[in-house]
Amino acid sequence: MAKSARSADGIATIDDMLARGQARDERWYFAELLRIKGELLRKESSQQSLSVAEQCFGEALDVARLQGALFWSSGRAEPFAPEDAAGSQG
């Protein structure tokens, strides 16, 4: 229960930071925030959380590409792919 509460607090904090950055036109850290949010959601393991996590990862990649973030475009995002997708490839 405490782990879930911490995840919920983390997600709420990230959502606040995303909203604040959007309002201030400060989006340079959005990809990383979305990735972290996706990781927190993925740990919850519910089908809805996994779906939202996947959306966060996809949005993080899109943002990073738009910003020209080489860290993300060089295959670094692969570990953040949905776990069942990684298992179905091998």
C-alpha cells in the first residue's frame, strides 16, 4: 500500500511539473518526466496503468525526437518498451 501511495504521489508531482512547464513554455525536460511517469505507471501493473504507461513512453519518444535529443534516438528508449512486447520479439 505504501508503494502504491508513493507512486501516486510521484505521478501527481510529475503531472504538476508537466503543467507548470507547459504554462511557462519550459518543455526541455518533458521527455524525461514522461518516461519516469511511464515507469511509475508500469509498476502498478493494472491493464489501465500499463496502457497509460505505454502512451507516456510513446509521447516521451515523440517529444525527444522533436527536440533532437540524441540520447533517446540512439536506441536508449528500448528498455522502456512494454515488457510483453520485448518478450514477443525473442
